[in-house]
Amino acid sequence: MAYIERPRFSCMLGGVLATLSALPRTIPIIHGAQGCGGNLSAAYSLGGYLGAGYCGNSGVPSSNIGESDIIFGGGEKLIREINSTFEVMDGDLYVVTTTCMTDIIGDDIKGILNEVGQKDKPILFIDTGGFKGNSYYGYTKLIQELFAQYIPQKNTKQNNLVNIFGLVPGYDPYFRGDLEELKRILELVGVEANTFFTHDQTQQNILRAGEASLNIVLSRVYGPEAAIAVKDTHGIDYLITDLPIGNLATVGFVWQVAEKLGLDREKVSKALYQETDSYFKYIDRATDLIADTDFQNYAVVIANATEALPYAKYLDNEIGWITGYIFITDELTEEQKNAIRQVFDDIEFSIRPELVFETDTYRIQQYIEQNNPQFKSDAYYETFSPAFVLGSTIDRKLAEVLNGGLLSISFPVINRIILAKGYAGFKGGLNLLEDLITGQISGR
């Protein structure tokens, strides 16, 4: 398991803590050792310096169990910690999360919650032993449990209300900017979106999620399982699609939603025309620079299963770059890999890139060096240049080997702070183009 040296995800608990820290007025309570909370809060901050949110980082309450608790059980400490949290932390939702050691101990968390629960302080329990999966699976588990334990079922649905899932706070570094842009675009065609994690969201948005008529899942791997479960329990239909980046993908995304919801086609066409017209007016302003520079690049995309293909699709379909390699860095089952391959096969590339599933950062570089002729002793070959890497900050060495640029799009991102920026939608496509051009000319 060499990828542990430079990991691109954390354990299941890490994903849950990052997600809870992004929810409005939500208080996580860790039942585990002190080190779990400390180390994981540092980990998810690496998604562009995510920050603590309402209750995150070192401010997360923890039962802080030790060796004696492992032998005799940590239930009493958890009870004290929950009661102390109720007194000190002002929240609208409290969520108890477990760790590896407390899962092994087998403390009766549900029984404890029945003992300490208060009507005016909703409290949930999520089994998040780190050994059960990585951070992305933790996110999926949390969404499932919110619908199972907290979000009320509604028989009456609001036709134009949707929930957006699939982007994991921190571990999809541009999650907030992406969600804000998609929410804005959907509003243009008369659709209201619960995003859960943008700053305009409250607990009421979470509680209203059961009234939605559609769950939009922006990932082929992280969220579909939850969407299927929610359809069974809450009767909400779902759309599994890809993160739209740029004009072409966003127009297609909106039409997918419009078809599912039965929206007025004339209204949708008018809104999309205005957005597309504005989009290309901005693009026109960059054409002189694009024409006067060697803008077309070979590209390597290194990201998770949610984002790798959308970025590669943008590079080829929108700006004419040649993507040589797409590396997907998640631990996936063969069934999940096949789902990704099917989407990959349906994308029209001018020159089809290689799709590789690899978690190890060193092996990604090794794969390119072993399979690209410019690193061999051939007399004649086509140089993989100029090159650009869209990956993580830890892919800097690969960018240096290729003598190319680097844009950090995937976890961990430690060379830039991410506040409101996103790469999804129309505005996100323009942001991405700006950053790619800036990456090329910044050395002038």
C-alpha cells in the first residue's frame, strides 16, 4: 500500500468530519482518541485550506478515550462528553461519530443516545470506523444517515426543488464554488437547489430535502448508492450525471435536469442562450492571447473518480488541448471502474487518452516515463510538450519532469487557498481558462 506515503484521501471518519464541518450549525462529536480528531482536521484542511467552518478542526468535541477505556469501554466518557457539548456548543444538529478503536470495543452508541437525548437538541449516530472505507465513502454514509435518521419523509413533493450531491467538502477542493455556480444556473431555469454546503444554506434546507422531486448526483461513484436508498425511503427520483465544466457540458447538464423535471423548453432555451452568449463574449477577449501564444498543450489529468473525466472532457472539447493520460486515484471496485470506463468510452476525444487507475503518486510518474517515447532512447519520437499537469500539489515533481505547468485541482491542495472559486458551470469554465493561461504566462 505505497500510496500511504502521499495519500490523496483520508479514512472514512475524515470524510464525515469534513462534511459535518461544512454543514450549517452542525456539531460533530468524536468518540475516540484525541489523535483521531487532531490528525483528521489537519488532513481535510489540505483541500485548499478549508478552515474550521462552524465547528471543525481542533474545536470538535471528543470523548478522548485512552487505554483503560479500550479495556473497560468508553461509554461513560462519551456520555460526559455529549452532556458537556450540549452545555458549551450551540448547534442545531449534533452527530456522534465513531473511530477504529471504539468500533472494535463495541460501545452501545445508540443506547447511550437514548439515555442522553434531548428533544430540543437533535443528535444522530454514524458508524465511521476509519478501517471501513476512505473519506469519500464517509461522505456517502453521512448522506444516507441524514435521510435515514434526520430528514423527515414528505409525501408531497415540490416539482422544482432538487438536492445536489456528489461533491465532498475539502476532498473535492472547489466544492463550494462549484455548488454555488450550479445553484445559480438552475435558478435561471426556475429550479431551486438544496446544496447543503453553500453559505446560504440553513438547517431548514436540510430538513426540506425530503420535499425535493429530484436528487442530482454529480458523481458516478460517490452518491449513487445514497440516492438509490433515498428513493426507496423518501420516494425521490435521482439523476446520476457528471460535474459540468464549461459551456458544452453545462448546457448538456441543464437539459438533463430539464428533461427529468419536465421544465418549459422555451424558458430553458432562452436562459441557456443568454449564458452561452455571455460566456463566449468573455472567451473572445482571450482570443488574441491564445492566438499569439503556443496555447495548445498536452495534458495529464490526475484526480478522483468524480472529477477526472469532466476536466479531461473540458480540455479536449472546450479548449482543444490533447489529454495524453487520465489517472483516477481512488480505491475502486471493479464494478465502479467499469462504470467509469463506460462514461470514458462515451466521451468524444479528438485523440483518445489513456485511462489509468492508480493511487500511488510515484507509480503515476513511473507509468508516464515507461510508456512515453520521449523518456526512452528512441532516435525519433513525438515529444510530450508543451505539457501541463492538472492534479494535486503533490504532482509537482511530475510537472517538473515533463517541464510543464501545474494547476492544483485535486486533493491535497496546499499551494493555494480556495475561498469562493469553482470550476463548474459557465463561470467555472472561464475561471479554469484564466488559470490555465495564467499558468503559462506567469513566468514572463
